Amino acid sequence: MTLRLIGVCATWAVALCAAVLAVPAGLHHAPVSFVTLAAPAPALRIALGLTPLAAPFLVLLALLAIPVGAWSLRRGRPIDAVLIAGFTLTMLLVLIARSVVAFFFAWEAMSLISAFLVAAHHERRNVRRATFVYLIVAQTGAACVLVALVLLAAWAGDPSFGAIAGAAATLPPGLRTAVFLFALLGFGSKAGLLPLHFWLPRAHPVAPANASALLSGVMLKIALYGLLLVTFELAAPGPALWGLVLIVIGTISAVGGVLYAVVDHDLKRLLAYHSVENVGIIVIAIGVALLAQSHGSSALAALALTAALFHTINHGLFKGLLFLGAGTVADTEGTVDLECLGGLWGHLVWTAPLFLIGCAAITGLPPFNGFVSEWMTFQSLIGALAPDGDVMAKLVLLGSIAGLALTGGLAAACFVKVFGVVFLGRSRRSRATPQREKFDAPAFALAWLASLCTLFGFVPLLVVGPLSRIVAGAVGGAPMPLPSLPVLPAALVLLPLAGAAYAVVLAAQRGVRKAPAWTCGSPVTAAAQYTATAFSKPLRTVFAFVLLPERQRVVDAGASSWFPKKIRYRTESRYLIDEAARRFAAAMLRLTRRARALQSGSLRIYLAYAVAAVVLVVVVAR
């Protein structure tokens, strides 16, 4: 208990530091440095400071670290609470780093500690493979980030971000494009953008729930902060092509992520795919901001960037709520397989309604926070359709609007499946009556996040107002006026409620006739309930062109494989991009196994390597 309490208190201390630093970061109109550590070489100088773009991410870190710490008081391993404290600290360091070395060291420390969290149950083979894939993607992305920052520092002649930003206007077009591509690969792989997302659905299902809440809720957004840092400060101004590229990638990630989620049956992996979807939505808004800025429309760019930052905070809140709720379900039921769950509202009396708020928020339903930021993203996309705009840009924007609309519909269908299968109906497992849930620290964590999702939905100007002031300094203009933002349009909230009330009154007047369910004359059992597979089957059929056929995996063969009746199978979804990533990872594993021959243990071979390296250096130096 002492180790757990130390970890939780340290997490809350980091959250307090992030909240305190967010205030001056948001009030300053320009980046400032407050700590500079000397080094033997100028390139290794470490500088820490604040930038206005980091303020929303500091607020998100503070808002999410508090409930994650509260949830960890009763659930999860004690050592995980300590690792989470270190994880939050490294993310804080990334946000306040103001030099190349400081940023890269903090970035690598964040990746390393998160890998330890992913490998929490390393005794399982699938956990070790997921950790290995995550490390490969993390280190490859880190190399790309380092190349981008080193190119910028070399051109500026100084490793500090202030000097790099000062020299950004003089960057040659070719170097500017190279920096953008390396930054997109490095930060995009960490954020989970398609097609570099394949580590995400492998890491989240095996990581502890409190770690998954921070991984998805904050760490992915730290990667987006890095992308914003490069595109709006260190390598600004960017051309219109950057915005179009980000809009296309964001749309593909949003549609692909939600499509993969709607046909998946593992609750945590399903939530991981929704992280891919929502990161795609944020990147769409960032792309619109870059596109508008390149055309000189500062008001539209500010609106889009405000939408991106607001959805960043919103996604962190409702995704943290959903992952912590999934962790409570896993601890209570021992599984997150949708085919094995059902009727949990009967005893998870606090988790169920709070999880429902998270489901409504992530699907963009009013009056919750997800609706406001997605609505602002739609407004920015529509505003970018200027009458005299480029035809190619218009086609990209129209495709993004259609993709975003499709994403909203599929997300609603997915979470109707999730909540209905998990919490409604009857339990699919034969066991004694479970104990009724109490309002303890984990329930408080869910209530905290659900309250914020509701508050920011009803009164979005609590967040949009400060964000507008931050964005004004980044793009040089105030957002477009949004008169309906102080309180959401009454019709959007009242009309559905009025329709539901009318249906209830009409049913009461006519009388409600109850009859037992008809199951073709068979006894009504929990097995006759609608399953997750049956729910998603029509969508799988419609989108079969991007989904591979399902496969059956043996789960339990019973006491002997000679009795086929005891064999149980689990249906697993397969995805085209994930299958390609799996084959690529398998090829890399085969290559590394063959490369072991280079480490033969022979001193003569090692000396030959050294001589060859010296000769190569001499030849290149000449």
C-alpha cells in the first residue's frame, strides 16, 4: 500500500505542477525560457521553458492525471502507480522542453517508461510481442523526430527552439519539406495515424487500464503537440500542400479507425481504434488551419486550430473515462471480450451510467463536449470551401466532410453495440450474484471525467475562450464568431428530449403490453441475446472491401483434443492494413534473427569490423 500511495501522490504532484505551469504558458504571447543548463558543447545545451501552444496540453495532463491517480488507489498493481508517476513526469518534461537535446531526452524517457507499462504482464507471449512492436515504432519515430530537429538546428546554428523559430522564415523550400515529412513520420507514428497505427491496437489491450488512459488520453496528444510545434513555430510558415496532406491523412485515419472499431469485439482494442479515429479528426482540423493560414485567412485558421485543441482536450477526457471504465469491467468480470459480457448495469451501478456519458461524448452527441469540437471542425471545413479556392483543395475538403460525417455515424453504431452488449440485457456467465458496486475512488475518477465532459458540453466557452486567446498568437487572428457557443442551441438538446417524453406519454395512454420473448419455442436464455458479432455483421458485409475474412481461433480445447465438442473458438477480426503490418513485422523478425550471425563472438571478426569502420571514415573524410 505504501508503494501505491507514493505513486499516486507523485502523480498528483506532477498534475499540480502541470496546472501551475499552464497558467503562465497560456498568458504569454510568445515562448519563454526559464531554465538553461550549460553543456560542454553548445549543441548539447538543455533549455526548459513555456510556449502558448503547450498550455492546452498541460491542462489536459493535469485534468487526466488526477482521476488516473484516484483510480489507481484501489485498482491495478502498486508498481504501475509508480511507473505512471514517472510517465506523467516525462510527458511534462516534453511539454516544457525548449531545446533539441531536452526535447529528445524527454521524448525517449516517455517512450521507455510507456514501454514498461505496456509490458506490465510480460509473462504472456502476446504482451512481449506487443511491447516489441511498440518499441520498434517508437524508436523509428524517435529517429525521424531527431532528424527533423537536427536539420532545423543545423540551419539556425543554435539548438534552442527560440533560435530555430527565429530562423524558420529563411528555410529553403526543400529543407522545409524534408523537415515536415520527417516530423509527420515521427510524430504521426507516435500519435497512431494510419498506416503507422498498428502498434496501438496491440499495446492498449495488454497495458493496464490506468496506463491505457494516459497513453491514449495524453501521450498521443503529446505527439500532436510535437507536430504543432514544428508546423506552427519551428518550421513555419508552411505551404498549403502541408494542410492538404494532413487533411487526407486525418480523414483516412478517422474513417479507418472507426471502421476497424465497429467490427472488433475486444473492448480495449476497440477503444484503441477509436483513438486512431479521434486523432484523425484532430489532424483534419490542424490541416484546415495550415491551409487557411497559407491563404491568409487568419480567422478561419484560428477557428480550425481552436477546434483541434478543443477536441484534443475533449478526447483526452472521454477516452480516459472509457478506458478507466473498461478497467473496472475487466477487474470485475475478468475479461473485456464483448461476447462474454452482458447485464453489468445490475451491479456496476456507478460505472454503467458514467460509461454511458463517455459513449455519448465520443460519438459527438449533444449536450456533451465531443459534439462541440466536432461541430467546430465541420464549421472550419465548410468555411474553407471558398468560392475562388483551388479545385483540388475543394475536392479534398468535400471528401473530408463526407468522411467526417461517415465517422460520426459509425461511431454511434459502435457504441450502441458496446453499451448494449456490455451493460444491458442479462449476464452471459453462470455465477453467483456479484457484489453491488460502491462509490469509491475508482468511481470518483469516472465521475470526475464524466462531469467535465458534461460541463464542457453545456458551457464550451470555459475552454474555447482561453483557447481563442492562445490561438490568436499562433496564427495572428481571432477565430470566426460563433454566437451559439456560450450555450448550445436549445433545439439540439430539447427536441430529442421532447420526442422521448412524448413517446413515454403516448405509451402510458395506450397501455404497454408485455409478453415473453419468442425464441422459436426454446427456453429463453442469455445465449439468445444479440451478440457483438451479430450486431456488426451488416457493417462488416458493407465494408468487406477493406476487411479480410474473420478467422476462428481455438480458445479452449478442453481436457483432450480427442473430444471436438469441448473445443471453443473465438472469432477474430482481420484488417487489411493490420495484416500488411503484421507481415512486415514478421519479415523484420526473420531479418534480425539472421543478423545474429554477425555477433559470432569471434575477436578477429570484431577487429575486422573496427578496421573497416576506420577505413570508411577516412575515405568519407577525404
